[in-house]
Amino acid sequence: MRNAELIERFFRLKALVVGDVMIDTYTEGVVERMSPEAPVPIVNVKKRFARLGGAANVALNLKALGAKPILCSVIGNDGNGELLLKLMHQSGLDTDGFALSATRMTTVKHRIFNGDRQVLRIDEEDTFDLTGEEHDDLLNVIKTAMSAERFDVVILQDYNKGVLTEKTIAALLDLAQQQGVPVVVDPKKKNFFAYQGVTLFKPNAKELREGLGVTAETPEELQLAMATLQSKIGCEYLMVTLSEKGVTMLHDHVFHHLPALPRNIVDVSGAGDTVLSVAALCIASGKALPMAPETIAFLSNIAGGLVCESAGVVPIDKSRFQREIQRLCIGND
């Protein structure tokens, strides 16, 4: 099968996504003068819009690639929570997996631009762990989803906003193990070592260094750190994204490095969500016919680069993704 045809295997795969969801809002304008009240620019607003972010962006990427995502999370019972659910409906995503909280706000990241340059970001969020009641509510919607669907992969997207606690992670890993479903994780520092025995673990270089408390600046140091982390986590695949340096995969004691391709980088926001989504579907589609680790890294690397060429948090464009794979392929796997 040619590489360009591999993503057709993603069609109708079912993915359970659990993690922190958010709204990304954008205010675009122009600065023509400074404020007389303080040494700050005045942005004359021209356009405002909102997009789904965090784990919701993972769900959007999965849907764009032809898979069926079910998203489970906790959001505030507030106006921004209503907006998030509205954006979900507009995007054709199911909202039955949401638990509403009276004690935490829905996360919103407001980005303000002067032309194409971001001048300010304002965050509205709570980052404390779920309460016991919120944990139970989330687990109930997850169990309902897993009893109604046979999932091909479970994806955990952690943004350190409190949804993925040690208790929640342990319960999710247990449920996935009971059903024999592979688990793919994008971690953050707080619960870095809680994801024991997952199928694929995908930190970025900064998270790898912070998690292990190492510098790992050279390729040799990076490989040593990756080998150490894999032994501590017990994951089958370890993928580390390296920003402009590409991505490195470790599987079965073999390293596969894919350099970043030349891109017109506009915005890196959401690229990690896209990389995670593609890697997860590669794992899910490989149950009967596993993909080579270098192929998983290759496809994920391309997808992450492509979304960086668009402004704001956007899901992958499947047709463009296929064309780019075809352009870069030189033959069969």
C-alpha cells in the first residue's frame, strides 16, 4: 500500500477522546495609536471569531480524517460552556460526553492581534483537579460511551487544566485494558508518570526534559533521555516532537528521526493536537496490519507541519494531507 493511501485506513475508526477542552477566541484589529491612559497600544477591532481547542481540537482532527470521535470532558455550567457546546454542534461533534460543573469555569484563551502579530493573550481558566463528584460524573459518561461503542483507540489529551487527575487516569487505563483498547497520550508535567503502560506516549522536548529533570540538548542526550523515559513509563511507542527539528520515535529499542520539512510557519497553536490525532489513528488502524514506527512518525510529522501554515487553531485538511504525502512519497512502504 502506498503511503498516500494509508490514511484511508482511518475511515470510520472510533476514538474515545478524554481531556481538557477549551475555546480559542481571536480578536483581529489594527494598532494606529497608543493609549493616553497607559503605555499600551489601542487595537481597533476588525474581526472576532472562536474555535474549539484542546481535546476538542483533537476530536475535530479525527473527524476531518474520517474517524468517529467521542469526546468526554468536564466544562463549566456557564456562558462559555454553552458557547463550547454550540461550537461542537456546529462542527458536527457529539456532546453527550460532557459533564457540567458548578464549581469550575470553562477554559477560554483570548488572543488579540495587531494585523498578523499577536500582542496579547488573556486566559480564563481553573486548573485545580476535579472534585470527587466531578470525577464520578466524568467516569459515568465515559463508561456509558464505552458500553455503547467499541472503540479502536483511547486518546488522552492533557493540558493541566484538572480533568486528567491521577485518579481519573488510573480509572481510564483500567477501562481501556479491560477492553483491550490501545491508549495514546499527550502528557503534561503534573501527571507525567501516571500514564504507565500506555501504547504511545507523546511529549514534546520541553516536557521530556522537565519530566526527567535533564537538559538533553544533543541528539545523543535526547536518545538517552528517551530510552530512560520509555523504561519508566513502560510505553510501547515513545514519540517526542522537536518543533523545528522534527520528531523522533522510539520503538523496540530502535530510534526513527524525521526532520521537519520546510514550511511557511504562521502559527504553531494546535499542532500537537494534530500530531496526536494522526499518531492515534495510525495505532488504531494497525491492529490487523501494524504500521511501521517510521511510517507513524512520517505521517504525524507531515500533519503537524501542515497545520502550522494556517493562522489559529485549525484541524488538518485531509485532501491537502493526502496530496502532501503523495508529493513526499518515493515508493511503497
